[in-house]
Amino acid sequence: MQDAQMHNYIKDVLKNMPSDWLNLTTHRLDIYDESLAKTQFLDQFENLYHDNNAETAALKKLPTAYDYIRLGHPLSSVLEWAIAKANHLKPENVISFASNTVPILAILRKNLLVNKNTQILYTDTLPSFFDAEIIRDVYNYDFELKQIDNASNIPEYNGSTVLISQKDEIGALDLNPNVDFYINLYGSLGSILTVYGEKNETYVSEIQHVRRRETIAMTPANCEIALQALVANTAIDLPTTNVAEAKKNVLKSIQKITGSPTTPLVASSGLSIQYAIMMGLIHNAQENHKEKAIKFLVPPNCYGGTNDQARRVAACLNNVEIVDLPVDGDNDMVQSIDTVLNKVAAEDAVAYIIAEIPTNPRVEVPDLQQLKAVLSKERKTENGETAIDPVFILDQTFCPNYQFLGEGEILSTVRAISYASGSKFPSGGKCTAGYVVGNTKTRDLMEKIALHLTLCDNEATALQYEILAEQLPSMNQRIIDAYKNTREFVNFIKETLPDAKINFVSDELAAQGFTPSVFSLDLPTKGNTDAEREAYKRALNLKLINLMITEIPTESKFCVSYGQLKGCYWTIPATSTQGTTKEGDKDYIVRASLSGDMDLERHKKVFLKFVDNI
């Protein structure tokens, strides 16, 4: 009876859901409380369910679920809630993934850190890309792998038992007290992991965090397919799409935009591609520089996902270490890289540098000739031998149109690869898929990155390829249009609020091709002590953002996005993109990002109103 009631309610929800549930890739901070992110949506959704209220207006008022679509979103939350209800479990114990491999890795990671045994049981065949040897050797995960005939006859085990099965149906599970984790694989849709038993509840948040950092949740479109099958009580009907043509067009567009001579790789998100980069480079170092220490040089105040993921990878591997690389503000990126590379070379270690150009949120660009010189410099170990040349891993999400890697370009003669988040300019905010390209010196590295992208089952979905194929051809023009609006708005702010400090590219840098459409704003402050001045400024930040989103609700959003097709987006990096960054490295400033399609004059008027009321 309860299942029928739930199924009927979900049918109504699917019919009436806001279009944003399928199409939005970034959360709205005005309806987002991070401390309640994993519970608030479902608590209020459950109330609507009890009231049998599936009206669009009611669903629209629900707070943001989770974080982007990586950690979760409305439809993944509803899917997990429905499966949990059908099995009398807590909703947080059901976790959907776009990947078929990463849920397994999530359990293995936790058990590595707590030194616990794992046995992986499977009834059918494992996915062809699940390479047990690489997972043991490169990821440092230990496990027993066994094929079984009967899933109902599983003995007790001293450790965690994971049961993997290929499924066509979705919903009720045949739960066994000797199984700790069920992973049901649904082909191109992804997978669903169920955590069973009170003793395993400590795994939930850590598994969710793996999903947030190393992959994404099952995508909204795929969750909708799964939910339709659930309420119809039928086998999942996998969509038939001819992804080959879209993929071919996407790869061609990326090569044209970046000028890269290597074949691009496209992943389900920016962090999915970054994970493949890190694991691919570690694999390469293990093969070519056995026993040597691996150092990832990472800016401490860069995007929180990058920072956090790098440290999470290092936590699992004894010979991998994160080295802080101060890059902006009072620090010069080139000098910092030179200093740190000298130290790493002396130790005869392998150096991998992750950096954003322009930097985030200070929007700074280093002297590129000096950067090239520092990366090209031959260094010596303490013993006087030639040190291993570094690899420069460039996050160019802010300026994805700048050609760093092509023949004759500034970084063509050093080992360098470049990647970008697809939820920004590449897709105009329509999907999360990210990509990576390399120069001619990194062909072997790109092969290893491709291997780990496949192993983690993190390639872009068919729909993501279709969206990118549609959006990439217009990307460079959208970048030009958005830059024009941003430059005009920045100049207006300089005139109306000259005491504010604005971080944006100079006209000279723009002439060289660095045309971001994001700037950060350090508002003027007052007070008798540092604490008073900081408190005043933080309050002023929110006053500006709240005024903008209240006065121009159809265009201005309190959101972390960038490169969207329409409107203007506002955030405070310290409380959004730098969420997991150390407190002392956070930036409590305003970051604004503009599109090429917005009412700029209206934004100027509202900003003037803000200035008049300071």
C-alpha cells in the first residue's frame, strides 16, 4: 500500500517538477544552507509527500539539494529517498553514482584509512574496465575478489563485504545481514550503492565525499529514467543514443579552441577529469621513476575542490605529498614555482604543479615568458644529477579560449596539460562535463590519464557530449561578449566606488587574449580594529549581493557559477568555492561573473543605489 502511494506521488513529482531539476548544474546559494545540505531538501520533501502536495510551486520552494550535481541534486535525492523507503532504510544510506567503479573505490578508500579487510563479491561479470591489479598497485587499495553463484548464501567475514550485481530493475533489495554494501550497476545510467547495517553508518558521509570530489552523482537525466522505471515497476529502458557523432564533434571543437595536438579527453565533471589526471600522473611516475617521492604543488587558496581532492589522493599514498604553492596576492606565481621546484629537484622527487591561470579569485596572470623559463630550467639533485623535469597542470577554466599548448605557443616546449570545468563556458552551465588536453611532450601522460578516466568510469555521458557539441562552437564568441560587459561594469565600479579594490585583468593582458568575465571586489571598510573592519566588510559583501539578487531576481543569482548563457552571478569565495580551504587562506571578498546576455544598465543602477547607501 505504501509503495503504491509513494509511486503515485513520485509520478506526480516527475510530471510537475521545476525545469531546473533537470537543467541546473549549480546550486542557488539564496536557498542553500551548507550545514543542512544533505538533509534539508529531503526533510521538506517528506513533508510535501505526507501532504500529498506535488504542485510545481511547492517543489520550486524546496531548498537546494546537496551541492551542484556532484554531491547530489533534487532528482538524485528523490531517487535515493524512494529506494530507501522501499527497503526501510535511511535515505542517506542510498547513494547514486554516475560511475560504476567509484562506489567500489569509495569503500576501499575508507577501509585503507581504517586498516580494514574488504571482500568484493559479484554474481555476474565485473565491468571490463575494473582493473583489480591497477587498483591495488596505483590506488594502494587492498581487497579480495570472488565470483559467487548464489547471493543469498554469503557467510560472515572479518571485514567489509561488498556485493556487486548488474541490474535491470530498480527498487527493493534482497538484504542479507552478512552484506555491508550493495552496489547495483545500471550500465550507462551509473550505479546505486546501499549501505546496510548500523555498524556501517560511519561510511556514509565519507562515501558521499568521494562522490563529491572524484566523480558525480547519477545525472538528473539518468535519475529521471531510473525513477520512471521505479514507478512503472518495469526494467530500466536504457536510452539508445548515437554518441559517436557528438563525441567526434566535441573532440574536434576542443582541439580547435585549445590548439592542442593531442586527442582531448572528456569526463563527467571538472573534478572527474582532475582525478584522472592525478592518478594517471602517479601511475606514470610509479612506472618511470620507481621509489621516488611524488610532490603535487598546489596553491593553498585555489578552488576548494582542487585543494581537497589533491590532499585526499595524497592521504592514500605514502610517497605522494602536497606542497603549498602561494600564487597570488602578495605572492608571485613564477617565483613561488621556481623556489619550490628547486627544493623538489634537490630531493630528486617528481614535481607535478597544479595552477589556475588566471588565478581564482584574484584573477591574476603571471608573466608567461618567465613562467616558461622557470618550467624549462634544468635543475640538479643534491647529488649533482639532472632532476626530473616537472609537469605543469593548468586549470584554465576562467580563460578556456587561450591557446597555451599548440605548436609554437608559450607552453608547447615544456611538459604541460590543460583542463577546464565544463559547467562553465564550455556548456554555458548546461552540464558539468570537463575536459583535458596535452601538448606533444605529454602524449604518454595523456595515455595514462585516459586509462584512469576509463577505469573510474568517469567519461562524459552521451547527453553531456550532445550538450557540449551544441554549445562549444559558440564558446569563443560568448567569451568575447561576456568580457565586454565585465570590462564595462568594472570601469563603472571604479568611477562610482574608487575606494574599492578590484581584481581584474589589465587592458594589456586582455589584448594578449586573457578575457575572463569574472572579477573580485574588495569593498572599502571602516572600524577601529582589524576585527571590526573585517566584520564590517563581510556584512557589506552580503548587503551588495542581497541587493542585486532582490532587485534583479530574473538575472542576478547568488550562485558560484561562471560562463553561463544569461545573467550575472555573485558569490563570496570563502563561503562557497573555497569551502574546504584552510581558514587563513580563504578570501572574504565578493566575486562576480557576468554573461554576454544581461541588462548591464540595470545592474549599474542597482550598484549605484548600493554605493549611495553605504
